[in-house]
Amino acid sequence: MDGEAERVETRDAEADMPRALNVDLPAGYEPSPEAEVVVEAWPNQETELALEAGEGFTLHKVAARTEVRDGLVSIWIDGAAIPSQFVGESGTVDFRVQVIDLAAAFTGMAQVTVRYVDSGGDGSWIDANSEESTAPQSARDVTEVPTVTLVDSTIDDTEF
């Protein structure tokens, strides 16, 4: 993990980061204490277009505070800490969220695009596809963050 991600992840749990999204877990899956939630950002369109033919890119591991409870993963992210090459023109960020739980022989993934709105230092995340995503907002105005469904990729023991 890079130093920046480690520094942000060890903040006090009460740190003032806005909730970016929720991820629904599959019915019947009960995460073990060893379950890990990994949040990564894709490069923005401008960065991808600047790549030479055959050149690859690396996803950016995002420092996030996560909570797994009642079949839902809630994810808080400081939008201002995401490097500019991962943020689109209108503040959109494409995230990949993975739940890796080797103790339960389970992995799952979800992808979502959300928009970060910063109104005078009071940032919030909103669904990039909603009609309200074009209206300026403050964190106080956002009542619902996007919820996506985790795609179950349960590990088959016969693969090993």
C-alpha cells in the first residue's frame, strides 16, 4: 500500500469523510473478520486517451473507511485526496470495489461511477447518473448515496 493511502486509512474513525457509496452483499454471505474491502479508482478519460498504443495503466488504491454490517458495505472516501488523473471533468470517479474473504472462500466485485461535489470545502458524493448530479450540492443536501450490488465470485475449492 502506498504511504498516502496508509496515512489516510489510519485516521480516526470519526474523521469527516463523506460516504461515497454502499455495496449490497449477496444474500447468505456472512463476511468473516478477515474480509478485506479494496477500493480502486480508474484513470479518467483524458489520462486513458493520452496512453500510447499498447501502454497500460494502473488502478489507484483509494484510502477509504469501510463498514460491513447487515448485508451492506458502506464506504467513506475523501474526494479531495484522489489524484486528479483519476477524476473526470465534472468530478466523476469510476470505482472498482472488491470484497476479498479468503476465510469464507469468497470474492466479489462491483463497479460504479460517482460524482464528487465540493462546495466550499463541504464535499459530498452523488450518483453520477442521477438527474441531481448536475445540480451543485453540499454534503448537507445529500441524503442518499449510490448503492450497487456486489457480483458474487465465490471461490471453488476444486480450482486449487
